[in-house]
Amino acid sequence: MRSSLSGPRVTERLTIARMGRRGDGIAETPSGPVYVPYALPGESVTVEPVPGHADRRHLLRVEGASAERVEPVCPHFGVCGGCAVQHWSFARYQAWKRSLVVEALAQAGLEAPVGALIDAHGEGRRRIVLHARRGTHDVLKVGFAAPRAHQIVPIDHCPVLAPALARGIDVAWRLAEALRPTGKPLDIQITATDAGLDVDVRGSGPLAPAQRAALAQLAHTLRLARLTRHGELIVQREAPVVMMGRARVALPPGAFLQATAQGEAELARLVLDHVGAARRVADLFAGVGPFALRLAERAQVTAIDSDAAAIAALQRAAHTTSGLKPVAAEVRDLFRRPLQGAELSDFDAVVFDPPRQGAEAQARALAAARVPTVVAVSCNPGTFARDARLLVDGGYRLVDVTPVDQFRYSPHVELVGLLQR
């Protein structure tokens, strides 16, 4: 044991029984489960306490490694908080990802076939948020947050990024050097689009005219499609656009997109398959239209979201794309004003893809309505199961659930569920 001014170092030996939902190894102890990040089931590990967290431990050494342990693909793994399970064999990792969905359904008392996990990593992540801050001795750090901490881990590359986004890390460093953040960190959102990188910077504070001019020049030097600050335009060389089906969507600043292009395509394919021949479809929490614009190739669509900029982008794309059926778009907060019975009666199918908190209010309204088909898309198996339980209690059958993995090496998993009356 090492000694320090605070006393001797306390260590213990644990055996890992299973993998937790956040990618931590779990050891069963007389005082309850203990969570050990970066440990695998079956391993014997030496750990030390995490101050302030009685049920967590720091991994010091793996004394008996699992046969399923593999070499991580990134040198930052274990320090950077972006990935949780690079150290596990890919087949076991995929089985665990699918099990997160199976367990969430079981906990809600739901029975349904759960398909094989679809690997939708594709070329890799097409959007990231990097953080930048000047710390001790005025040293600039640009990277991701450390696991469960506010500390920034500086990085120079990331193996899960799409090739089109790979230079985004250098772009973030260059912008941070120009803005010289102090105190509050910068958040630099970078999205790879068909026109190049789209960057939105938040946390910089107001910019003086000379700073804006310098940033605009830097954006040209870096060949950015667009640079904005808190959504306010600094410079645009070319409109950042992405294709959604046959529609060309000009993105608003800081727009939300599915993490990978293949992830969006797989989710959309499942949505379209489940909607089938429905002629009138509501797309709720529609965003910029990854489902609505594809659905409109064969059905009349009503798209609703609380984000006015996203709905405007969706509308422009629908109006400028030939061959689509009518698309009605509405700005509406579905958490406060979910579609109710009379409004829902116009539709043959409803698709909803809410944020991580789910769509409880809308699910309750759907459960009381008579829409024949509901397709639920979710990035949170727990809230999906809660909402699906409401629909099943209201008379729906959960016919099919498909997990989709576009967040490789993380504990996050998407899924698409089909519910029918």
C-alpha cells in the first residue's frame, strides 16, 4: 500500500459478477452491489474507494483477466469519458447492448420479440460536442469530459468519428486558441454535412467586432461551411446540407441529427417498414425531418416539433423536393400539448421519436385514441418501456422491437418498436 499525507491507501479485492447498464463491472458484496468501471464479468480486480461514493470503486489492477478482454482501440480510453466498453470482445459487447433492451422490457412487464442488434456505426459519428478551457498555468485543453467529472481530457484524434469529421478536432483546437476561453468552458458542436463542417460555438460570451472578423477569417482558412455563435451567424461559405431520402435539408445552427448517417438510415428503414401502407401519418418530435421527409415519398405527413428552426428547415426541404406527398408542419410542445383523441383520429399511423425523457404525456393520449399503428423510436430503453407499457395497457400489442447501435462502445442504444391495435 502507498502512504500519503491523508493516510495509507485503502485497497480491496473484488470479483466482478456482471456488467451494469452504464458499462461498469458489478461486484456483489455484503453491503450491496459495487460498481467498477473498466472491469469485466468474471475478473478478479484490485480497487480503491471513490471519495463520496460508497458503491463505486476505482480500478487499480486486473488480477485475473477475462478471456473476453481485448485491447482498446483508442489510447484515450479509460481517461476520456466518451467510451465505456472498448475493452470487451465485440460479440459480447453486442450481446450486452441487446440485453439492455430485453431487460428494460422485462422490468416493465412487457413481452415482445426483440430482434438482433443492428450495427449502425457505419463510417462513424458525424457530430460531436468538444469542450475547451484554459486551466492551470494558462494551458488550453480541448477534448471530452473525463468519466463522471468536469475535467476536460485533451484529445488529438477519436477513432469513432466518421472520416468527414476527423479534422473537426483540429478545428476545435484552432477555434479555442482564437477565443481563449477562461472560466466557463466553450462547447464546440461540429457536424459533418455534405457541404463541409458546420460549427456552433457556445459559452464564448459576446464577441467584439474585431473578434468576429478574426473568427470569420479563421473559418475561411479552415474551410468551414458555416460558423455560428449560440446560433448567431458569424460566416457562411456554403449552406450546410444533408440528404434525407430524396430531400435536401439545409440545417439550422446546432441542429440535432442522428449520431451516424447509417443509424439514421436504419431507423428510417424500420419506421417505413412498420408504417407500411398507411396513407396519413403523424411524425411527432419530427426534428428536421429524417422520418417525415422519407415518409412523404408515399404518404401524407403531419410533422410536429417544438423546435421552430427545425420545423422551418423541414418545411423548406419539403417544398423544394419534387415528388413528395403533402407535408404539414407545426411548431408545438408535445410535452405540454400532446395530440389528443380528435386530432389523432385523422391518422392511420403515428411515429414518435422523443428525447431521452420519453413521451409519457403523448403515450397516454395515444393509449386513449384509436390509431391502428404506432411506431416508437427511442434512445432510452427505460423510458421506451414506460411509454410502451401505457400503450399496451390502453389496448395495443407490442409486436416487435429492434435495437440499433449507432453509439459504438457506449452504453447508449436506440430501438424501434411496433405497436398495433
